[in-house]
Amino acid sequence: MRLDYLTIFPEFFDVLGISLLGKAVDNGIVDIHAHDLRTWTHDRHRTVDDTPCGGGAGMVMKPDPWGEAFDDLLGADPDPSVHVVIPTPSGTPFRQDDAAQLSHADRIVFCCGRYEGIDHRVIDYASEHWSVHELSLGDYVLNGGEVAALAMTEAIVRLVPGVLGNPESLSEESYSQDQEGLLEYPVYTRPASWRGWDVPEVLMSGHHGHIAQWRREQSRELTRRRRPDLLTDE
Ligand SMILES: NC(=O)c1ccno1
């Protein structure tokens, strides 16, 4: 999997060289390239923004640098196997299913907007050539797309075979299919008692059937309380 990041702050993506993602890069599972969008400017000030047509506050990212970056990185031939991800508060919610779908991609290009956003014609142009995903991390606004791109990258790449040491750990996570899309149950480790709080007895029983039942019940109760929207049968 090749990941490209178009941004005016490429240093944001230096962190992708550490921890599990760094190992995935070292192992050749993932190939990461961060690009300074100003590379594709031609004026003395390396300008990437301009005032919004129709007025309003703030600035809008000019289309030209993006178009020239696409030309250099992707060429002009349409290829729906290339996924262009635009993190934006106006996007559709980024969910585990999106991470799972994108974890099968060979090529993902993250377009990290700043200011009031990217000239919409960039998205229109990209949509004619590649598979475009305008995605939001949640109902809040960040200063740019970089932090959201990092979060989405981690959610996606950790699902790529060979990245996580123990793929079994994926099966019991929140939102996973094995968890019926529910929130993950509470987890415990040693010591059995800590500052007056004990590990639930069932988890110390060694009775796998009872433990599995308790965990299912905990997941449903937690989901009912915090995310009733995830309960499909209620
Ligand atoms: N909510 C988001 O994903 C976002 C991306 C950029 N600003 O906000």
C-alpha cells in the first residue's frame, strides 16, 4: 500500500515513521510519501490560497497547486483503484467500515486542506479521475486535514495484514464484525485486586462459556448506554 499526503505541513507526517506504522514501512508493507503542496506553486511567496469568490471570511486553497500535484503524482488517466481521501468536517462520518474498505486499497492520496477549504473544482476534477472520499472524523472542526488524516491512516493501516503482531486482537475490538458492531467489553489484567477494586469473578473462573457470555452482556449494556444507535435489534 502506498500512502501520499498533500499538505502545506508535511512535517505532520513524520510521526508515521514510529511504532507499528514505522515497522510496516520498514517491512515494506506500507510506503509513505508526504508532499509540500507549495512544491507546485510558482510565485515568490509560494501562494496556495486566495480570497473566497462570493465574499466571506478567510481564504480558500487555490486549485492550481492541487491540479499540478495530481498531474505529477497520479497522471491524468482515470484510475478508480486510486482512492483520494479529503478529511473535512462536511464529509460523511469516517467509520470502521470505511477503514476496512480502504485497508484493501493499493494507493491512497490524502488531500489535507487548510484555511476555509479547497476550491471545490479540485474535488470535482478528482472525482472524474479517481475514487474520492470526503470523510469527517466527527462533528467538530480542526484547523486542517492533517490530524484527521493521521487518525484515518492509523485506523486503515492497522487492518492491513502483517501490520499488527497479533491479528486476533482485531476480532474483539469495538465495531468489529465479531463484536456484532458493538462497543468492546471492559478489560482487566493482574492484580486481581487493586485499590479496593476487584477483577470481576467470572473472568477469574476459567469457564470460557461464562466469560464469553459476560463479555457479550457487557458489550450490549455499554452499547445500549453510550451508543444505542449501534443496536440494530432494539
Ligand atoms: N471533522 C473533521 O474530520 C475535520 C477535518 C478537518 N477539519 O475537521
